Amino acid sequence: MKFGILVNEGPFTHQASDSAYQFAKAALEKGHEIMRVFFYHDGVNNANKLSEPQADDRNLVELWGKLGEEHGVDLVVCVAAALRRGIKDDILAPGFRISGLGQLIEAGIVSDRLVVFGD
């Protein structure tokens, strides 16, 4: 099965990003395809390379980047939501790219399921 994933919450304010990451990881381990992960609203904070979680905490920005790199998952950050939160190309973490809502629409059309995490 081919999945698209929409992440609407940041890495430190809500469980949604953790749940989305765990879902994506489990789906890939079971042989499914993750066509794209689209980060929207506060979810764009998952792509901010300036975030520095405590040493004993998980680093979701790094985890998402590694997942994208290792499995060829397209990690797309909504340009409008990113700019509202001060996220531009220069602070984008490795593995992420900025694009528009058309990428979300395409994920919904091309994927068998679009799974949404967060409000």
C-alpha cells in the first residue's frame, strides 16, 4: 500500500509528530511505501535544524531526516506555513524541502491512503 502522511503539529508540543514518525517507520518495515510526508501548520517545525532537544530526549527533526534519506521518502514543508514561522531554506534540516500545497494534493491523489496526524 502507498501512503501519504500529513503532519500538522510540531515535534515538542503534541504527540502527533511522534505518532506519524512511528507509523511511517512501521509501514516501511512492513513493506509499504511512504510516497510523501507533508508538514503543515506547526508541523513545519519538524524541519527546523535549529531545534536542540535535551540530550536524553528524542530528536524528531533528525529522525525524520534519516527516515527520508534511508527510505527515499519525500519530506515536504509547506512554504506558507514555514514562512509564517520563520523557517526558510537556510534553517531547513537535511532531507527536507520547501514546496506548496500542490504537493499535499498530489499525495492525496497518488497515494492509496492519506493519513493525518494532528488537528
